[in-house]
Amino acid sequence: MFRFLVRRVLGAVVILLLISMITYFLFFALPSDPALLSCGKQCDPQNVALIRKNLGLNLPIWTQYWHYMVGIFAGRHMPVGDCPAPCFGYSFANQQPVWGTIADSYPTTLTLAVGGAATFLTIGVSLGLVSAWRQGTVFDRIASATSLLGQSVQIYFIGPLAILLFSTKLGWLDRGHDVDWAHDAWGSVTGMILPCLVLSVIFWSNYSRQTRSLMVEQLSEDHIRAARAKGMSSRYVFLRYALRGAMATIITIFGVDLSAVLGGAIITEVTFGLHGLGLLSVQAVLRSDLPLEMAVMLIGATLIVVCNIVVDLAYAFIDPRIRLA
């Protein structure tokens, strides 16, 4: 187990370094000039040169990249001010520390992603289990049809409809707003219910179908028939043996879907007007704001890599046939 963790951590470091390098150097391949964008259209060459110096853009690209990576762990001094660790630099657009901007926005994205994942796993797996238990019944047919319908819709289509129906017309749910766990915890919960439900639709539909298929396959295995022949109840065999065999594959699918969950969270934020990392990433690209763009990219990549390591570790606890060496 320890050797596995060491290998995965080292691999994660290499992946994150490659992502940071590719993002950083691709930025300089763009035709836009961050100093000119920061100064404005009516800026004279002297001010552009001063801004370029303050932002460190007059240094060689490898030097800029080295200073950037060192600043994340140790902080650094910049012409526009001291930047304590974790220092992702100062925004090219507003000259504000990038970490402060992200710290104000990431709770909304994290809450939406975690809440959406918990919702679609709960609904999708539960529907799949009940459909497998009652396969061939009316409930099974309705659940299968609903899953197919859920997979055919998109967030930007179902989101406005959900706001119109459940918030504007019926008034059952809040239309969604940014979270503030420190000052309004209950409001943060109610404000995320509808966005999380909308985000979960396209995912739980897939998990419902996958879970049902996996459980039906598991129920036809020889060891399941042997357990039933020993006199074990159908419910015990279903939950103790069949479900355990199917969960490893479900976790694998979840690990693959992590990046899609973050992507879906970004679209959901735009649909509901939430101020999270999704809006920040769009603004960073439009403004050619490298520090903000890099920070959002690295934080998102780090979350995905860490979650995949946790998923790999969960295999050994769910399926004893899997060994991590």
C-alpha cells in the first residue's frame, strides 16, 4: 500500500508539472499582450513597458515559470507587492492577488460539485439497485425510460426550465445563489439544492443504467447461485455479494467522471449565475489573464488527481480480490 501511494503521488506531481508547463507556454503562443490588455487601448508605450516590468513579463519565459512555481510553495516578492504562499501571482486584469479571488469563489464550485456528485450517486445507484431487484416490472421499465430521457437533456436546457418551474412558478426551491457557510449556512444549503439537482440529472441517468446492468450480470454469476443454494436469503445475497461485486466498477466509472463533474459544475454555474471557478475560468480566458487561468487549471487538476488516488484506494476495501502493491 505504501509503495502504491508513493508511486501515485510521484506520478501526480509529474502530471501537475506537465499541465502547468503546457498551460504556461501555450499562453505565450497567443497573439495578445497581457500588458497592453491591462493598460487599455489608449495606453502609451512607456506605460505598457512599465506594466510589463511590474508583471515580470520582461523576464525570460523559463525564469517567469520558475518564479511562478516557487511562489506557490514559498511565496515571492513582486513589484506590485508581496505575495505570500500559496502565491499564484497577481491578476493581469485587476492587479489583485489571484489566491484571494479564488478563495472567494471556490466554495461555491466545491459545494456544487460535491453536492451534485452525492445527489447523482444516491439517486442513480438507488434506482439501478431497485430496477435490478425488480427487473421486468413496471417500475423497471419506467426507471429505464426515465434514465434514457435524462441522458438526452443538457444542463443549459433543463436548468432554465427548472428555475421557471420550481422557483418562479411553484416557489418550492431557491433559484440558486453563491454559498456563504460562515454567515448563512442554511441559506447556502437551500441555495444549492436546485443547481445540484440539475447538475445530477445527466449523471444519475447513466449510473442508474450502469448499476442495473452490473447487478443483473452479477446475479447470474456462479458464486451467487452457490450462495443461494446454501440457503441464504435473496436480499442478503443481493446486498452482500452482488452489490459488492458491482461497486468496484461503479467506483471506476465515478473516477473517470470526475473531470466531467467539474465541467458540468462550470456550465451549471453559468446557467444559474453563480460566481464560482467556472465564471473565473471564462473571464481568465477572455482577458488572457495567465495567473488566474493557471490557478484555476492547477487547482482543478489537483482535485481530480487526488480524487482518483482516493478512488484507487477504495478498490481494496470494496473488492478483496484487488490488491494494491
